[in-house]
Amino acid sequence: MFPSLFISHGAPNTILKDSKTKINLQNLAKSLDKPKYILIISAHWTTKNLEIISSNANKIMYDFYGFEEELYNYKYKLSSNKEITNEVLEKLKDLNIYKSSKDSYDHGVWTILAMMYKKLDIPVINLSLPLNFTIQELFNLGKKLRVLKDEALLIFSGSITHNLLDIYPKYHANVKPYAYNFDKKIEELLKNGQIQTLLEFKNIENFNINHPTIEHFLPLIIALGTTNDYKAQAFNEEFIYSNISMKSYIFKG
């Protein structure tokens, strides 16, 4: 059985840097067995209902602006797979997943995969983040995804903190206390499997300042549902731009 991962994808130009995050993602991928496929949910593909990317998807999106020219010339090959897409739809048929015509992967998908795998020969099945779902329904979605863990690596791409309105424009900068304290609180809750507090995340101190909008935190809630003990271990720890935590977790239970 494969673990589930929650990965804080951070700024897309992380892939251009010899960062701690890049090294840790590479090392993690090397430590894992090769899955039949990767199923990933990214905070950057939000829909009303649950959708699955086109089985013909094979392009990457440069869905960002203001970064180095090198980033817009960055190439990375990945693709979906028709047979596996149909297998996933059959196993999750009670979820009423809509087939999307979307045929390209957002940066919350391809940048982390590019850091994990220099060359990727594993099909990538991309599900959307359904904003019509309640928090409990997102958690239950994670439970439904457990059936895939015998052959798939489940990745949930978001961010432990995500206040872009208050960043400092230097990659390595002094960390703002509200971001540091919230990051440590989430780590404590995940270490101890305090599921109820995590599901009521809006009540956690400093949540609103770290997440003016909640879509980057929601993949963590789905990831929690894929586990039996609701516990996770951090495998990456780094802050960028003063308040963006790159903390990422592996759920083995």
C-alpha cells in the first residue's frame, strides 16, 4: 500500500532553485516504490463539482506571472492514460465524477512532480478540488480514495500557509511569527492525529491571516481522509518569501 502525500507547492520558481524543498522531494521519490499511477488534487484546479482531467491530457500550464523567463521556457513531460482513467472512474463510480475536457496540468501539479521525478513515466490522473463540497464531504472524499492506495500514489497539492498579500519579495527572508506559529500548530495537530480540531480549521489561531482564501488548505483535509490514524510526519520544512511554508507531510497510516 502506498502512502498519501500533502505537498506545499509554494512558488513555481522553486523548481529552478537548489532549495531544501527540491532536495527533499527528490529524496522522497527515491524512497518510494514505483506506483502504477499518480492521482493528484491541486488547489489550482477548483470546480463546483468533482471532475477528472481528460484522459488525453499531456500539457503543462504556465498559470502564473512575474517570474523568471527561464520558468516559462521550462519543459516537463507528463500525461494521463485512458485505461487507468476508466479504472479510476469505475472504482469511484459512486462519487459521480464529471469528465472534463481540460487537457493540461496546472503548476500545483507539474512543478512538484518535476522536483520529485526528473523523468516521469507514470500516468498522472488529476482530480479537481470541488468547492461545492462541505468540509465533511471533502474529508469523506479522502476516505473514498483509500481504495486506490494499493496501486496509486495519492498526492494533495496545496500550502500550509498561503497569504500572498503579505509576502516579502526575497526568497529567503525572516519568517513572520503568525506564519511560523500556525505552521508549528498544524504540525502538532497532525503528529497527534487531532482530527476534530483539523476539521474545524477555521477556529485555529491565525488561520485567517495565513489563508485569506481556503483553497490551498483544503487538499490537506482530503489527505486526512485517506488515512486510518489521521497522523502525518513532516518530510520537508522551509519558509520562503517570509510567510509561505513549504512544510509537506507523508501519511503512512
